[in-house]
Amino acid sequence: MSVASKKHNTRMRIKARIRGKISGTAERPRLTVFRSNKQIYAQIVDDLSGKTLASAGSRTIAEAKGVAKIDQAKLVGAKVAEVAKAAGITSVVFDRNGYLYHGRVKGLAEAAREGGLQF
């Protein structure tokens, strides 16, 4: 088994354990984070209806091009908070999606909090 697949399997196990404990509702949807090696994305999801209520990604934000990845994450956090507030969402459940709460994931979460989301 390669190192990459072992890391992926470990993250999937952690992700399943987290998702067993949290779920997004219409009143308090789930803010989930996905990060690749180059980009970072965030979605606000209502798990009961299976719908994405708001989303943002570093590929769609013009200011995110050519800046450090942690700064990209902060821009995405601020953008997803802005889109969520426009949709009438103020409180969410944070889903780190199996990633450590550190670096880009932490930067996105803190920027979303500063943008007005409560979690």
C-alpha cells in the first residue's frame, strides 16, 4: 500500500467518525471544507434535504489567485460567510472533513467566524 493511499484511507476513517456525530439541518446546516494541494473549497449543506445552500472556492475568487494558500483559505472563509448571510444563515456546524484543525482549515474557519457565522 502506498503512502498516499494509506493517508487517504486514514482521512476517510476520521471523516466517517466525524460524520457519524454531526449532521446539518435546515436550522443549523453543516459547513464542510475540502482542500486539495492547490485549492480550498467550502460548502454549507442541509443534510436532511440533501441540498447545498451556499458555497465558495479559491478558484472562483479573483483575489485568491497568486496569494499564499493560507490567505486563499481566509478569503474563502470570508466569502462563504458573506454568501451564507445573504441566504439567511447565521449558525452552522463545522465539519473539518477529516483534516486537522490547523493551517488552511483553521484559517478558513476563523475567517468565517469573523464574517458572522456562529459555530
